Amino acid sequence: MGYKIAIVGATGNVGREMLDILAERGFPADEVVALASRRSQGTEVSFGDKTLKVQAMENYDFSDTDICLMSAGGSVAKEWAPRIGAKGCVVIDNSSAWRYDADVPLIVPEVNADAITGFSKKNIIANPNCSTAQLVVALKPLHEVAKIKRVVVSTYQSVSGGGKDAMEELFNQTRAVFVNDPIEPEKFTKRIAFNVIPHIDSFMEDGYTKEEWKVLAETKKMLDPKIKVTCTAVRVPVFIGHSESVNIEFENEISADEARNILREAPGCLVIDKQEDGGYMTPYESAGEDATYISRIREDATVENGLNLWVVSDNLRKGAALNTVQIAEVLVNRGLIQPKKAAA
């Protein structure tokens, strides 16, 4: 007997991706319910070869639902996740609302699947920030072998990380450039078309942005609190796919060839690293793919035991929807939850 799954935020970029991935991966669901705010009630969304009518989350009774995949923003998650969890439905939340709660596991299945057992404290599991998810997938297998001391990350993040409005703004601004129309930034602080913006999320007192802080806090929580992490997060005029330039300093010796071999065997990683024209991955090519791609693996001679990597992934998939579904699969495959229908 299968599970009953609810998708909160089913009309958004990530919510639609969750529905696609559940269907693609043949998740053992007897019933899938699409939920959103009242203003989206009645909207139709696709699930495999079916069409689902969106229901209002406010009117939905979660007591007979097994898992809720939530992608509705931090304020909604903060208010609703505990309510839904109290109904016996496990919430896997894609926002930042619960990531730093000590009683809520923050999970990337390839990295720290065993930590999932802590979900029963609140019936909530957190999905990491999109840029952190792909980063830790690449770091984990290297950390196990050579122990990471310090990581310096520069991100090149696509506009889809800012939602549908951000994608529309890039499209409209790009068109405006070609027809010589005026450009007024709305979603972004500066023009994004044919530009890059070194600013994602709000500024903090120390000069870092919240997005940059998320990368270091989440890497420490999932991988190792002793690792030193610094980050500069940049928005680039790409629709889908986040890229990262990653500089790593290890405690133990590790060569570029050793790193390549380790990453080729690592779950979720795909090494595309030929030292020739086009022998690397770009965000455009990652769109619609599940893997975290690693290219430009090379030794950093300026520090002892240093490596550089180029890491690319579809932020809507591994950075959000795919990771959320994979967490649900861990719950099911490890027998951590049973369908309520079967229990009844």
C-alpha cells in the first residue's frame, strides 16, 4: 500500500518540479494532493500523465496524509510545519525556516542520511539551501578521505533561485536591451540582464549576506562543525543552474587525480573534467539533470594540500525538489514511516 503525499506550494517552480520528480522516480504514492494559497485554488498542475486541481492549504486536513513536501517560503513554513507535524504528517521543508533548529535534521541523503532519525522530535525535516546542497555532495567524499580544514566558495547562482518573478525579470530585461526599452529593476537591486550582482538575500551586520551565511552554517551542520567556510554569493543572468568555484584546504595530502577518482565513485556526483575546450560542465547543460557535476579539478599550489573545483547543478532539482523527494525516499526505504491507510 502506498503513501498519501501533499505538495504545499504546488504552483511554484519548485513545487511543479517536485510533482515531476515524484512521477519520474515512481515514488510509492497512492495519492498526491496539490496545495497552495487560496488565490491559486482551482489552478491545474501536472503530475505524470494526470492533472491535479490545486486545493487551498488552509482548508486541508493533514491528518490522513503521510508526508508533506513544502515549498511555500519561510513565513508559511514557520507557521504551518508544526501544525502539520502535530497531525502525524512528516513535513520536508524547502525554506530556511527550520534548517538551524537543533531538533530538526538538515539532510542531503548522499551526505548525512543517518541524521534523519531525529525527525520524530517535531515531525519536520529541513532541506538545505540550493547552493549548499550541491556543495556538500562534492565535499563529503573528499572530507572522508583527506579531512577538510577550510573552504572558500564563490557562487554563480541562476535567477530561478529567486522564483518565477525573477526569471521573468531576466527575460523582460534581456528583451528590453535588444529593443532599447528602459530597464527598471524590480525583483533585483540592479539590472540583471548582461550583468552580475554580488548580492543575494539581505545584508547582515558583519557585511556578509544571509545567503552567504546559510552556506557556511549549513555546511557545518551537515558535514563538520570544525570546517572553516567563507562564501561570496553572486546572482548571474542564467535561468536555471547554480555554479560554484570551490577552493579547499585539507589536513592530509590529496592529489587532483585522487580527488577525481574519489568523486567518480561518489553518490550523486558526475565528474566531467577533460583539460580541453568544452571538457567541463556549464549550468545550461545541467538543467533538467539530477547529478552534481564536478569539473576543473586541479591542485592549488599556494597552500599545502589545496584543491580547486568547479561544481554545477540544477538548483531546482538537486538544490530543492530532487533532494526533498530523496529525503522522502529515505523515510520510506528505511521503514521510518508507514502509510496511515495501512495502519487503519
